[in-house]
Amino acid sequence: MLPGLIRIYEEWAERYPDVQPLTIQFAAGETSDGGLDGVLAYPLDGHWLLVTFGLTELGEKTSDEPRVSGAGFEFTCRIPREDRDKSVPAWILRVLHALADHFLSGSDLDVGHWIVTPSPLGGDPANGDMTSLVIVPDVDVRAMDTDNGIVLFFQLVGLKADEGADVQKAGTAAPLVALLRDRDPRMLTNPGRETVRL
């Protein structure tokens, strides 16, 4: 296993020592150069924790910036999970993959940024009016050090259509993020939750 991926496993094992993640690897044709190699999916109580790998340098150091590993971040996301669920919904994998490609195409992504999508997240009609995402520091692990430099963890949090509109109007996601965190410290992307209004 690549040393950078081992470090990601180790970091999250410290937080969830008794949970064995599923390793979902994308086929070679599915990923762009420097794109996602896959996702670690942790089956936690009531939700899945998803952690990407591949945006950072998993093997040898190839970038010129010694302090930062690759893109400098990996994505995380938390979505609802029933106790009997053994597989990760395909829609969230599509979201993670698409956002990585969005970044690789030249879009700047950072904490506090939001993304408005033209359809329900992952193209799944069951997600209804959850049509936006905001990026926050991960609620469990914000950053880790590796031999290739620092890796930040950017948590993606789904927003309802009206919430996305409020963020656009305000020009900042900070007040909405604070309200969402008060209601759910784990910051789950839950299409079934109530809309929060500022």
C-alpha cells in the first residue's frame, strides 16, 4: 500500500479505532491525472463517513512545494446510513468524483466556498432540493502531517436550494454553517432534513 494512503488510514484509525472502512477504488479510466483514486467509507453509527484519497501525493513526492502534499487536501463527507446498509450510495461517489474533477479543471476550492449544482446532488432525484454544497473544515480531523507535506480535510456539506440561495445573496456561507453546526455537530449531508433559514 502507498505510504500516503497508509497515513490516511492511520490518521482516521486514531479517531475510529474499532471501525474497518470499505475501500472503494475507482477504475483507471474513471480518474484523471492527479484525480481521485478512491474513497474510504467508514460505517459509523447512523451515518457513513467518506474520506477520499488521490488528490494528495500517496506515493513519491512529485510537486515542488515541500510543505504541501499534492492538492493539499482530501474531501470528506457524512451521509445518513441505516444499520443494515452495507454499501455506499452511488450518488455520493459521483459527487466526490465530480468535485475533484471540478478542482482539477482549474476551479479554486477552499473552506467557506460553496458550489451550486443544477440538479439534486449526484443526479439522484431522491435528493430532492438538496442542490448545493459548502466546504467546511472536517469536524473530526482538520489536518495531518505526512512525509510529502500537510494534508487538510475539507468536509462537504449539502445545502437545500433555499439555503444555497441565501448563501448566494449574503455572499458568505458562515452564518448558515454556524446554524447547521448547532443543529448537527457532525454536519451530515442529509437530503431529508428540514431547510434552515437565516
